[in-house]
Amino acid sequence: MTGTFISLEGVDGSGKSTQASMLAEALRGRGHEVIHVREPGGTPLGEDVRDIVLGADAMSPWAEAFLFAAARAQLVADVIAPALVAGTWVVADRFLDSSLAYQGAARGLGIAEVASINAHGIGGSMPDLTIILDIPPGAAVDRRAGRGSVDRIEGEGEALQESVAEGYREVARMYPDRVHLVSAAGTLEDVHARVMAAVVGGL
């Protein structure tokens, strides 16, 4: 028996962290064993990488991409792959498609190139379904305004997020069987209903 792997994606402020939590709870309510992970993070190494990659120090796009890939490889090895083997559902707040959109598209490294550097670390542990919460970056900026401090990537502003949003749309075009765009407009409950519909229809 193998588990089911779902990742939620979106620009900063799209609501994906909240929706990932709501999805995990809804799946538990349906009787599934679920683990909820975030990227970067979820392991001691991953949390250390998170502090570095989202911290204040500038870094090259390739350094950024390799740091995310390293944290992801450890998360797969320690948490995701064993959970899937045990038949557990995995809900991830970001996974590979974040790197494809942020570093591959927005940073200009190339989607195929960023996928390639992640391939060995991920192995066969790819999401069965990826839900991208689609929202105009300007609206996402408004949502983030009340959160206080921003990390290094969020602090780069709306132009980067516009490029990321288009990167996500490109990823959705490249992988239509796995990746679904879901509108992030409306209330939390509205968006959650769309997410659940995508889960039911996409698996």
C-alpha cells in the first residue's frame, strides 16, 4: 500500500499555508492518516536551510536553487518517502514546483534545469496532485500586509511575484495531468471548497 501525496503552491500571500492546513484536517476527518509538511523545513537540516535561504544575506540564484534542493532531498528521505511507503497521506506546503516557478522561471535558471538538479534527491516521490492557488500578485501583497516582517524573497516585491505567478502558470501548462490551478479569490471556505473539489476530481 502506498500513500497519496498532495502539494499546495502559490505566490507568497496566496493562502496556501492556510489551505494546506485545512486540507490536512479535512482528510483526517475522512479517516485518513495524514502528515503535513512545509518547505523548506520539516527536518533539522531543512529548518536550518530555511533560516539561511529566507534570511537577509544575498545569494546567487543557483545557490538559492541548490539550497532548496538540499532541504527537499532531506525531507523526502526522512519524512515523505517513508510516509508514502506506510500508506500515509502527505500534504505539503510547497514542493518541487516552487523551485520550478521561483528559481526556474522567475530567476531565469530554466524550469528543466531546476527540475534536473532536484531529480536525484526526489527520486520517485513526486506529488500525485499539485494545487496552485492562483491570485493576482497585487492582491497577495495586500494579504501579506498584515503579517508583519517579510522574508528575503517576499521583500523583493511585486515584480518578482508577477514572474513567479507566470512561472506557476507555465508549470501548469507543462504538467496538466498533475497540476491544477485553483482560484484563491473569496473566503477561506470558498477556496477550501475549490481545493477539495480539485482533490476529488484530480486523484
